[in-house]
Amino acid sequence: MRVWIDQDLCTGDGLCIDHCPDVFVQLEDGIAYVAEEGYPLNDPGGSGSLAWVPERSYQSVVDAAEACPGECIFIEVVAEAAFAA
């Protein structure tokens, strides 16, 4: 699973961080970003803003997306077959 945030839609409520602080962070601008291994990916709208989600955090990320008032969290589910080679 991978996730990204459309910063133009983010309301800065921080609910995503409440649900999953391992994947979401709020920077000085008050907007939420995704993080990977503790580092924020702040390339709004670019490929650098797409984070891999640890399996243990899948449900928390889904919960965060459902709770988001800005509806700005987007999840991509990657098929297991894509990794088989």
C-alpha cells in the first residue's frame, strides 16, 4: 500500500496524525504530509510525495483517510503479483 496527501485539500486538522503518526506528519506550514521511515516526503503533487505504508499501519491509514475532513488522503493498493518476478 502507498499513500499520498493532496496538500491543496488539506485542512490542517491533524486527524491523520492522531490515527497514524508513523505515516503522517504536520510541518511548520500547518499542512499534513506523508512520512516514510520517519522522514516527511514534501514534494506536493509529485512522485516524491508517495509513501510506502508498513503493513502494520494499513488499517490506521485507511481510518485516517476515512476521518479526514478535507478528503485529501489518497491510497494506492499495490497487488502482490507486482512484486513477483
